[in-house]
Amino acid sequence: MPTDHATVELNSVWVPGSAVFGSVNQGLAIAQTFVHENRIRQATSSCGAAQYFLDRSIERARTRKIWGEGQTLADNQAIQFLVVELMTQVEMLRLFILKTSWEMDRIVAVCQSSEAQRPPWVGIERRLSGQVALCNFWANRLCCQAADRAIQIHGGDGYSRHYPFEHIYRHFRRYRITEGAEEIQMRKIGAYIFGFSGPKKKEMEHVERSKAKI
């Protein structure tokens, strides 16, 4: 796949302390600023594509006549259930992405206020990195599932290139690899859940110290 990502290799390079960008040992948090923005962007894009698959599936089910019965696919509960599940997942995902994006904007606004004047990337990394990963992981996977369901509901037509489903699937399937494979996203989510990093880390450390005193 063509890409505009450059490959850079640096050998035997010395950088003075005056050239340090941000705080020492916070380089990953700074780099993650770009990654977090891209992961949310990907999640939003995948959610939109999933919505497209959902809309086309509903349209197809309403208009596709079942041969010899005078009914449409929409009269079939098996089709209804596929659409209901997909709609539920898309709507819940959309709201979660909006919530996470709002929380990111809120951290940026607070950090850029006249009272604070501090960089936002550390706060986003510590508090929301796992949440951003959750949005990205599930949105990209749901998009692929939505594509598969749209193809199934459209039958042979959906498998052909008469519809853009296979093209959109190929485009969005890469999002489960780029910006950190979904396994990396799941690993990060797990770390936040169990307190290896993120907001629960200090809480878990406090619990362990309390146990040690007993």
C-alpha cells in the first residue's frame, strides 16, 4: 500500500540537553499525542463506515423482494436481528467516541487555560489512553463486521464489485493494523483495567502498600 511515511535512521547522534523537547522521560507521552488523535480519527471514520453499511443493509432489506412469496427481506426476523444488533453497536460506539473526544478536548482546554498553562499530552496519556484504545479497537473491528453483514444481506450482489462493500472493507481492514495493531490496543486496555497503567495505577499501588502494612 502506498504511504507517505518516511523511514529515518540516525547513527551516532548526540543531542544537547538544551534541545530536549518537553520533559525528560515524557517523550512517549508527547509522541502519543499524535497517536491518540489518529486513533480517535480512525475510530470516527470506522464508525461512519459502519453506519454506511447499516444504512445500505436497511435499504436493501426493505426493497429486496423474496422470490415467490411477495415479501421483502425485512419481513424475515433473521435479517431483522442482524440489523438490530448492528444498529445497537453502532449507536453505542458513536456515543462512546463522542464522550472520549469531549474528555480529550476538556483536558486540552484546562491545560491551555491562563491558570494552568501546561502541556495536555501527559494528562491525556495518563487518563484517557486506554479509553482511546478501546474506541479504536472496537470501531475498526465493528466496521469489518458491519461490512460482512452488509455483504450477507445483499447476497451475491454484495459480494460483487457492483457495490463498494469489498473496497471499503479492504480500506478499513488496515486500521486494525496501523496506529498500533488491535492486539496492542487490547493490551493497553487491559493495562488500564488492571491498574498496570492509567488512573488505576496509583490506586492499585496504594492497595498493595496497605496490604504490606497489615
